[in-house]
Amino acid sequence: MKQDRFAESFREEAADLLGNLESLLLELEKIPGDAELLSAVFRVMHTVKGSAGMVGLDRISRFAHEVESILSALRDGKIPYSPAIADNTLLARDYITDMLGDADGAETASDGELESFLAAFRIAVGFADSRGTAGAGIVVVGTGETESTAMESSPAGAATASREGKNRRSLHVTFKPHADTFRRGTNPLALVSELCTLGEAVCIPNADAVPPLSALDAESCFVGWDVFLRTYASDNEIRDVFIFVEDMCDLLIEDLGDAVTDAEHDASGAKRLGEILVERGKIQKEALARFHGSQKRIGEILVEEKIISETDVKVALEEQRQIQVAKREKRNDVDMASVRVRSEKLDQLMALVGELVTVQARVFETARRYPQDADFLSVAEQFGRLTDELRANAMSVRMVSVGATFSGFKRIVRDLSNELGKKIELVTSGEDTELDKTVIERLHDPLVHIVRNSIDHGIEQPDARVARGKGEIGRISLRAEQAGSSVLIVIEDDGNGLDYGAIRKKAVSKGLIAADAELSEKEMLRLIFFPGFSTSEKVTAVSGRGVGMDVVNRQMEAIGGTVSVETESGRFTRFILRIPLTLAIIDGLLARVGDEHYVVPLSVVRGCEEIERKRVNESIMVYHGKQLPLVDSRAFFGVPGERPAIDHVIVIEASGLQYGLVVDKILGGMQAVIKPLGKAFRNVQGLSGATIRGDGSIALIIDAEKVLS
């Protein structure tokens, strides 16, 4: 039972890791020489391998180990980067994802298929299992961790005792033995090797002081080492390595943490090479200024001018890299400072908070009936404040950034554009915008259909784009931004645009409109959301069946959102999804019509007015100098009874249009816990749900979009 719990925990963590791996690989395609990206890709596969083995998923562990070996060779420079690396590693990721979903392997690739894939992977990238150095003048000594230790520190395991409560630090250790070190029977290289067992180390030997061979004294030590160490060890543990040679060496231990902080405050996000050299006293700031603006790299110039040595440049470059790595690790540590909670528990929490909001309303209602009881009123107010805070916190826990959803589309665009022979880049922005997790889950399918249509129908082939005066690389942009209590998701491509003529022809052929019907551009564009509607002349594996846009429309309706289209022939197509932040609790405006109560979501309310009964028959009102149509709620919902002498109007904005909703009386604001309507009422026009008032009665929630349509 315990092992099953660990395996389930591993699957959840591995899903996140593999999602991150996809993003890393797509980023690596853009900058294939980035050493940190290569290391990050390797670390993901290493963690999956170790963690899978630890929880008993040996099939995944063995497969990941083979892929890890290839990635290790790539990271160490034994094989060159090629597009086949990304293609096959992405396929390997898909294989592992399949195996994670089916631990018994009944519906996944057979062992023979996996071995055939791995063999083809090795051939495609020219992999041979061999060992080598990491680069001239720099020796990567290793992590100082056994595989079992690495597994224990993986997501599925516990932290080792030596690391408990500690943070990994990035250190720069400078070790310079005195000249008589050899004569006193000490091997400094052994001390350096021992130091490297304390963590992940990069050693740079400094042989600048070695004299010509004719003047060399074989019994004197002229070499020193700069060791960059990422470790959990304390300064005392590091000094213990050199405890017997303290009087025979110059030893300096520097924590790069301050440099990381400086880099975070720097606009560029990283320290420049020249700044590091100045801080190390290798060059004066005034002298460095002479070389600014040169076409050559600053390190090359300084070495050519014999101002500093090649070793000084190597040390400074490595320090720059270590600062960037430490900064990224620090950011990841912040991101990982969270507790994983199953979504079902969040749903239960939100349901309880919803019930509490309803009870709060009843407490307030009761308190109003006893105005003379000051203590009761005070307690009710305090209860209300605490409930509001709890509701806000519970809502924030359910909020998820759209960034993870957006990142998944990079793979879709990459694979599908290659399949269709097109060149397309995906540009995303607003990834930090947050939505309720339930909304995020329902958003994925509509986005997939729109993006696939943009790739297939929207973006032209490279030669067609060039002929039109465009760049051969098409662009699809995904943008998210908050707009009040809603979020706008904009999907835009710079391709063909929609063909109004083709839309009209298809609509007439399917009997949706008459041949002589006069439609506005907006009405014409709405036709593409009808079931089975497609302007494609042929059905492909990607599109052409008329299903995609229908799915988009229905999913948007299901979550209380809207979808609109803007286009210009030959230039662009833009889909705009307006989505509610949450589907659980909303702020609303409570109104009475006859004996019935209705709630209008506060997000669509633009104002309130009083109006004489006789003017309701005019069907038009003037609001802030503009004429707005009036919708009589009594007539719309069929509410009987006498009208009041003075009606109230709620000014509502929906789908970019404003109108006035006439009600008997506006009662004030309330928090509405959304309850779904029963089957008998689901098709009632103009309603999206119901809520329970403080006195236990029901109030219906008005769907502003449906009232307008």
C-alpha cells in the first residue's frame, strides 16, 4: 500500500517533469549550444530514471536510463546536437508518458518496440557509449552523489539526513598550494578530488605561474585550482578537507549568493564578464572602458592585449555561468515551495466555502431582524469578514496560470507544421494570467481546435507567403489578459484570413441561409460555429469535418464564456475567447421582479437607473448620451403581477453591446454560490444557474449573453 502511494506520487511529479522536458527541448531547438538547457534536459531524464526505479516502475527506469545515456553524451560534447536529438527525445517522452498512464504496460509499446526505437535513436544521433572530458582546460568532476542518493533526493523520495533543512549553495573555492607542498609530502590533486565529492563541481587548473621547462623545479608546486562547487556542505566541512595543509596553501571560499542577488536586480538578469573581472581585481574599470563597443568579445580582446590570461577568462566565464545556474535554481526552489493537493480536495473545499457563504447570508438576514442586539450584529459582521477572507483564499488556491496550457501548444505547432511542410512560430504572452482550474481544464480543447485550424487553414505554405510579400515563417500568437472578472484569450495568425465568399457559399449549400440573405460581417462569421460547417474542400487528418468550431462554441457556452472572430482577407484571423475567472462563486446584483428574485453578475453591470412605467413601452432609453434598447424582464421571463409605478433599469454590457434590463426593484449586492439548474430548466433562455438566498429562497442567475441573443 505504501509503495502504491509512492508510485502515485511519482506519476504526478513525473507528469510535471515531462511537461517541463517538452518546453526545454523546444527551447533547445532555438539555442542548441546552451549548456544549461542541455544539463536541464539531462537532469529531467536522470530524475525520472532514478525515481521510477525507486518506486518499482522498472520498465520506465530501464527505458529512461538508455535515453539518459544518449543525453549524457550530448551534454558532455561526445555527440553533436542535431534535430534528431529533439525529435527522438520528444518521442521518448511520449513513450514514458504512455507507460506512466498504464503501469502494467498492457496498452503501451512492447519491449521490442521500445528497443527498436532506442536502436534507431542511437543510429540517428551517432551515439557510441564512451567516456571523455568535458572540454579543454575545464574538468567536470561529477556530482559527488551515488545513484541511491540521487534517487532519495528525487521527487518520489525523501531528502537525505545530511541535507535536511539545508539549501544548496554555489561556492567559488580558490586553492593555491605553496611552492614547498610537494616537499612536505602532500598531493594537492587528492585534496581537490576530495573537495569535489562534496557536491557538483567544475575545476579549472591555474598553471599561469608554471615557469619554462629550463627553469622548472620538479619539487616545487606552481599550480592552483579554481573550483566552482554546488553543495549542501558548510564552510567548516569544506575547510576540513584542507585541515592538514592550512599553513601550506592560500584558501579562499566565496559564496556566490550575493552575486546571484545582484544579478536579479540587474536589468539584464546576469552579470557581465567585464564586471566579474573588475570585481576580481584582474583589470581596472577605467581600462575596461577602453574596449567597450568593440566587435570582438571582451575576453578575447583582453587576452590578445595580454592584460589578463586565458585562465582568468575561463574562471570569469565559469563564475558567470554558475551565477546563472544558481539564479535559475533559486527560482525553481521558490516555485517548488508548495504542497501538492489532489484536485478533488480543492473541489470539496470550494463546496464547503460555498455552503459557508450561504450560511453567512442567512446570519446577516437574521441579524437584520434583531437590530437591537448589538452583540449579535457585531458577531455577524466579524463572521462576514472572516468568510470573505476564507472565500478569497480558497478561490486563489484554485487559480492556475495559463502558462502551462500555453506551453503545451509549442509541441502541437512544431509537429503539425512539420507534417504540413509549413514554417510556423508560436509566440505567447500573458502566461502569468490566472484562471480557475476547472475553467483551465475546459479551455484546452477549444484552444486545440483553433490552433490546429490556424495551422491548416490559416498559415500559407512558405512559397505562397513569399509571393504575398510576407516572411516565409508564419506566426501564431497566444495572448492572455485579465479584463475585470473575465479573462481574454486571443489566438491570432498572420495567414489567409477567412473568405466571406466561401462561408456564404457553404452556408447556402447547407441551407443555413437563403441565397439572397443580407448578413453583416459579424453575422457571417458566426456561421462558422454551426455544427458540421467547414469551408475546406477536402477532409484531412487535421481538419475539414466541421467539428472544431462547433466544439469551441459549445465549450464556451458550457463555461459561461463567449467566442468572437475578427479577420481581414490575406492578413490575419483573430479569435477572442472571453472566459469567466471562476465557475464557483460570483459577485452579483440582486433584483426583484414580481415575487421572483434574479441575480445579474456584477462583472456585466455598467450602471443603474430609475424609469417611469410608461417609458418601458418605448423600448429605448438614453444612458450617458447613448440610446440603449430595453429588455422587459417581466415579459422575457413571463412573470405575472402588477408593475410598480417606477421601474428600475440595470445597464448591462455583453458581447460589446449595452442594453437595459427592466426590473421591479434593485435590492443590492450579494455573493452568489452558483448551483446548476435541473434538467427541466437547462434550456430556459436567459438563465445560467441559481443560488440560495439568506432566507433559504432561490434566486435565478441571469445569463446576460443569452438575454441579448
